[in-house]
Amino acid sequence: MKKLLFTFFAMLGLAVASQAQTKPVLTATIKTPNALCESCKTRIETYLKRYDGILDINVNYRKGETRVKYVTDRTDIEQIKTAIANCGYDADDVPAAEDAYNRLPKSCKKNSDGGGHPKPKTSPPVPPQQ
């Protein structure tokens, strides 16, 4: 009986010890200034979901930033920035990979490269009446 009781408590102790190890999780915000639309958001989120250790991705294309929650013992911020750059977008100080950037649709490219979303047309100002 003592052996059975000792085995039970040993197993219980091992189970509790294995559950007590929490993995460090960080949330980082990365500037992605040329992510301009819903298509860019979907492309980045789909690409990053493939990586081990990334728990949550949220691309805010209106602010030009990507928020990533990740497990630090599986990946790091530099690998995430490189992944975004390999997707065709600038990520903080890591420039976009040229071949991936060239494959982006024209509307998702920078204005300096002839891309960007069309600006809303405005009518010319009306002169004041005398």
C-alpha cells in the first residue's frame, strides 16, 4: 500500500512540475509602412502563421504596423522581421526582399515605384463669387 501511495504522489508531483513550466511570451510591434490594404494584411498574416512559435498576428494597415505575439524560445523578433521582409514588405529596419517585392500586385507597392492606392479625385477649388 505504501508503494502504491508513493507512486501516486510521485506521478502527481511530476504532473504538477511539468505544468508549472510556462513559456515566455512576448508581444512586439513592427512598423510595416508599405502594408496599405486588406490584401497586404491577409498576405502578411497568412505568411507568418506558417512559422513555429508565432501565436497571434494583427496587421493594422491604417497605422502601418504589425503586432506579433510569439514564444521566445521558438523564435525571435529578427526572424519575424526577416519573414515579413521575405513576404515583400519593409519591417522596421529590414528592407523587403527584392524578388518578393516585385511579385506584389501594383497596388501594394510603394508610390515611388508607381504603385500605391489611387488617391481620391478632388474637384478643383471653386473661386469665390463677387
